[in-house]
Amino acid sequence: MAEIAIDPNREQKARELAKKVRLLFVLESLLGLTFLLILLLSGLSEALRDALDVPFLAKVVLFFIIFMSSYTLISLPLTVYGDFILPKRFGLLTQNWKSWTGDRIKEFALGFLLSTAFIVAIYYFLESFSQIWWLLAFAMVTTFTIILSGLAPIIILPLFFKLERVKDTELRNRLIALSQRCHAGIQDIFQINLSSKTVAGNAVVMGWGRTRRIALGDTLLEQYSPEEIEVVIAHELGHHRHRDIARAIIIQSLLMLFIFYIVHLIVTWAIPLLNLESISDVAAMPLLVLSSGIITFIFSLPLKAYTRHIEQAADRYALAVTQSPNAYVSMLTKLTDQNLVESHPSKLVEYLFYDHPPYYKRVALASSYIQKEAI
């Protein structure tokens, strides 16, 4: 295999960026924890509940709006630094302030609508079915997740990016032939104008049935060879071939069921200790968010380990179906440099933050594949 090396200057920048991102994660976590504990322990949450003299579900909506808006404003400096200043400083972001702000407003509006509907449903379950609310919440979230995974490519993605069919006929035919070999049932191949927002490269196979499509960032199309793009898509098709999306939904749903039940036990136990009225007391909303956040983070660690496992399996599939280990390594090297990703993180960092195997392990996989084929 030809020797292809990471750019040492890009690697240094990647290390610096990763340290800042991890520090930012800690600061955001501490800020969120402090905000929720202050609301719960200072009496502010109860005072806000008592000030809202409206019917129950209207009280839930108003409490949530004030709760969500307050934290959004408090965390805004960290959000601006982490999502705009930092990537801009490291040359990853191409958006100007106006464009970036417009996207954040759309994200906030979409998140606000979905999360408000979600919290209203949760509190309806808490009020009407206090012993099995966690089971009903699980069923609702799982159903929504399945529906959204099919609709996202045609409803949500176009809100932020322009999609158009890939015009390179030769590349289209190559990727369609690849998808046919992989029995993927791809409906079309699209180009996303990622360069309007970032220099980072990305590609994805998304959707269900008639909404399943390949989406390539123009940042890949402009800088990668057809062989390298084919390896990227083969990796994504590997997830389809292994039914990873369906398995992920099942695993995450079962995990969500367990998390909801643990949250139910924690909130039921904590309600009398905090002198709250009942499990459906809107003043307990910070407690719901706090307990679910902590439990979700704990379970995210083994979930990341599982995700690294299926990503490695998709890498093996890509190598087997394309028979292009050199293109695979050159693609990984370009992508690692382009996206400013650490190539050799510590084992602790990998365990805590990585949902893909790090670069050096993926290159080692390609090397072992070549040796195996040579035997």
C-alpha cells in the first residue's frame, strides 16, 4: 500500500481544536447542571409554577417556554463561541454571521416546536397515567423517530441545504451500479451544497423506501476521486446491507425505554424530598431534564462503543465490495485533514467522545485487509 501521511500542520490544528471542543463540552455540561440545580433548590421552579395561573397544559407550555428560553439566553455565549467563533477561527466554517444566525433561528424554531409538543405529551401522560407514563412516552418517541428518519431527507434537510441531482453522469452510473451490487434500492443521488456553510466533507445514505437516497457534499465532489467517493458510499451502503439503521433504532428504543423507567423511579423518589406536589408538577420539569440528561450520558458510553463496532464492520464491507484499500486510505487521510479530526486520540478520549474508530485504527484495518488478500 502506498504511503499516505496526515499533514502534520493539520494534525496539530486538529489537536488544538479537539482540546477546545472538549473543554467547551465540560463548560456547557457544568452550566446546564448548575442552571437546573438552581431552579430546583432555590425555589425558583416552584415560584414560576405558582405565578402561572392557567389551565394545566397551558401552564406546561408557558413554563417550558420560559425554561427553554432562559437557558438558551444564558448559554448563548458558549453556543456562539462553539458553533461560530471556534470553527471560523480554525477555518472550518464558511458562513458569515448573518447566514449562521439565520440557520440557528431555524434550528431553534424547529426544536422549539418539536420539544414543546413532546413536553406537552409527556405531561399529559404524567397527569393521566402517572404509573405508566414512561411506557407511553417510549412508544411516542420511538414512533416519531421512525417517521422522522424517513421524512428528514425530504422535509428537514432542504430547510438548511440546497439539494440537486449529481450532474456527473459517469459518477452517477458508478454509484448506482455500486448500490445495485449492494442491493440498496437507492432512488437517486444528490449533491448538497455543504461548501455554503463549511469546508468539511461528508456523505450519507438516508431515508426509507422511496425516500432512500445518496447525498454527497460538494466538498467531496470537488476534492475526491471517483474511487475515493465510491469507497465513502460503499461504507454507507454497508450500514444498509447490515441493517444498522433498523438495529440502531431498536437498540436505542430499548435503551430509551430503560432510561424513561429509571427517570420515573428517580423522579418518584425525589418528589417528596424536594417538597413538590406530584410527579406531574410542572415545577419538577428541571428534575425530569436533569435525571434524563445524566442517565442518557451514562448510557451513551456503551452506545458509542457499539457504534464504533458497526462503523468498523461498515469499513470492512467497503473494503470487500470495492477492493480499493489504497483509495480507502487516501480518502480517510484527506477526510481527517479536511475535517480537522485527531488521528491518534488517547484511549480515554476515544471511549468518551468517538462514535467512529479513530484514523489510525481504520488505516490498520486496511493494512490487515491487504495482508489477508495477499496470503
